[in-house]
Amino acid sequence: MKRIWELDFLRGFAIIMMIFDHLMYDLMIMPSFFSNFQAVDNQFFASLQDLAESYWVSDLRFYGHFFFVSVFLLVSGISFTFSKNNLSRGLKLTLVALLINVVTIVTESFVANTLIIFGIIHLYAFSILFIYLLRKFIKNEIVILIIALVIIGLGFPLKFYDPKYLTSFEFSKLLEIIIGLKAFGADYFSIIPYTGIILLGTVIGKVYYHNKVSLIPTVKIKDKNIFMIAGKKSLLIFLTHQLILLAMVFTIGYIFGYRY
């Protein structure tokens, strides 16, 4: 199947915004990376940390994060309708999600605030399997649309889009974390409302992309465009970008005298 350029572009754009968001997070928590952060007192790094902290609590981050995540998940939902074996995809991503749990449990011993309990890969794995089963029993797109809107709608009055973060992980709170009643982790996305956004994407895919061709074929975007490249390699980028960002922060920090 020929790739649909607008989906790669939107996915890539959302991924790049995610990288920026995670970079701001890493810069914000630099004092937890470097034990001598205050002692070194480098004005440039202190300014970066202040800037990142201001961004993280800003309305720009709050609304921008929800918007770009929604774009990414909608495109992911559309892509669900192109796959010939979503059961296999869901099971493979479940294994990846569990591996992320194991790796971040280890890294948490060395670098604070890196533990991931239910991140976007976990959400995506769950959603693929859930939607796969749902669509086995429900074939009507109107009914699917209503279910998607209900899941999304629950997020607003119950504020699942702005969950209250736990200061430490409690296994007894795991189900609440997965649903969205509580939040925890360096990367966190609850079932409500985000599974609803992916489900909505599948409706868009079924209705508007049933022929699996671009809706705006007259627009030509070069394959070497950074957003197109990021869109095509989104899973690889997601799995590796945080390690690369952390390596950059630690390496540059070490050069300027910071120590773990």
C-alpha cells in the first residue's frame, strides 16, 4: 500500500513536538540528575532549567500537549484500519510495553523520575487489543463513534486529561492509574480519555480512508522532509529518543562540570 503523506506528516509533527516536550521535562529536572547542580551555579543551565520549569506549568504546555497527543492518537487510530493483523500488533506492543516497565524500573535506581508504569506504548497496546475485540462484535460505525465520544467525554467532567499525580508508585493504585483516576510516571497516558481518541481515529479511517489513499493527493511533500521522516519512523523514535536526550543532557552537563 502506498503511504498516505498527510498521515505521516501529522504523525511526524506530533512526534517532534513530543520530543521537545520531553526535552523540556529533562531540563526541568536537571537538579535531580546532578547532585552538584546548585553548587556549579552555571547561569546558562540555570536559565534553561527555569525556562523548562516555566514551560511545564504553562497553559501552552497544558493545551499544546493535549492537542499534539490527540493528533498522534487520531492518526494511530486511522492506521489501525490499514493493518491486516491488529491482534499481532497489539500483542507485540504489549511485550514492548512490559519491556519498558522493566527497563525503567532499572533506570529509576540510577536516575530519579524515569519510571514508566502506563505510558503511551501501554495505552496503544491496550487500545489496539480493546478495539480489535470491540470491532469483532460491533460493525456499525455510528455505534463505534458514540462509544468513542462517551470515553472521550468522560475525561472532561472527571478531569482525566489533567490527573493528579502520585508522588510515589503504589501497586494498590495500579488500576486507578491505568483508568486515569490517579497518575504516575515519566510518561503517562490513561485509558480515559485517550483510548476514545484512538477509537475515534478508527471511525475516521473506516469512513474517509476506506480506499487507503490520500484525501489531498494534489499536495506534494518531499519524503526527506523532517516531519515525513519522523512520521515513518515514529515507533523507533519514540522508543529511543528519551535515551538520546538523557545522554545529551548528561554529556553536555558533564563537560560543564556537573556530576551525578
